[in-house]
Amino acid sequence: MGRIEFTDNYQDLSTDNGYQFKFFCECCGNGYMSSWKANTLGVAGGVLRGAGHLLGGVLGRAGSSAYDIQHAIGGPGHDSALKEAVEEIKPCFIQCKRCGKWVCQEICWNKERALCKNCAPILQRELAAKQAEITVEQAEQKLRAQDLTEGINLTAQAAVLCPECGAEAQGGKFCPECGASLIPKTECPKCGAKLAKGAKFCAECGNKM
């Protein structure tokens, strides 16, 4: 039997009923699955197991033996199926002579440089990505230079909830639900004394806030 490649980048999906393998690009991780190939010995073992469960005795044990042997030893049938799968999937891959990785030709192979994209990045892809990155950076810089606070009083103390009804404030001086003032009072309207934060009565004249 000839050599078998891709020995370090495939997943064996074979069962006692047949063989199937999935090969992965060592660069992007994309998977390529081979065609299903039935396993005559596995199918026979399955039939024997089914009959054994019904009839019992030696026939059942024979089926189990066929199953166990097939899983314990891959055998030439398994190797032959793997070789066929490699020949089927190999046209989708190419080996980079610089890093030695098997990569998919569609996504990860730079034809102009005859190397994988990790060893020789594809210029147009990198250029497009960098253009998009710089466009976002420049847009952010220009946005920061714009005055987006026009019409907003940034010095007035902001109230999240109306102190009277608890409604969420939408800006402005008065609550849109009950009309209560959203601007905290800092002076007593009766005597002009400075009020403590959250005071309900004036400490000087006793006026109710």
C-alpha cells in the first residue's frame, strides 16, 4: 500500500458499519469530509448481533466477537478506506513548503507566493482589513471633534428619578408626570438660608421644603 498523508489533521468517524474521515485545514480549521464507505465485516457483525439478541446462544457471541475484533484492530480494510479518503480529499489541500502545514487551497493558500497565508499573507485581504480598521479609527477621531452636547445643560444637577412621584426623568427642570421640580433646592424660599442636602425642613425657620 502507498503512503497515507494527512495523518495528523483528520478525525476518524468510522464505525463498525463503515468508514468516513474528516480532514481539517491546519490554518483556518475548515473541515472536509470524505464519502461514506460501507464495511462488509461491520455490517455482517451487526446482523449477527441482531440475530444473537433474538436467538441467543453462540450466534449472539459470534456477533459480539466480530464487533470487538473490528474495533480492536483497524486492519487493512480501515487503512484502505483511509487511503481512498486521502485521495478523494487531497485536491482540496496543499502543503506549505515553508511551515509544512496542510492548508485548504480555497481560503488559506497564496497562489502568487506559493505559500500558505500565514507565511505569506494575501495582500488584498490584508489591505482591505487595514482600510476598514483605519476608517473606523478616523471616524472616531472626527466624531470626538464634533460638539454633540449642544442644547444640553451639563452643569445643572441631573435627576434620574423624580423626587415626588419616582418617574424616570427625561431631562428639563420639571417632571413630565407630576410637574414637580427636578432641580434640588439649595436655599430656603422663605428665609434664604442654605439647605442641607436632602433636608425636608429649613434648619433656620422650620419652613417645609
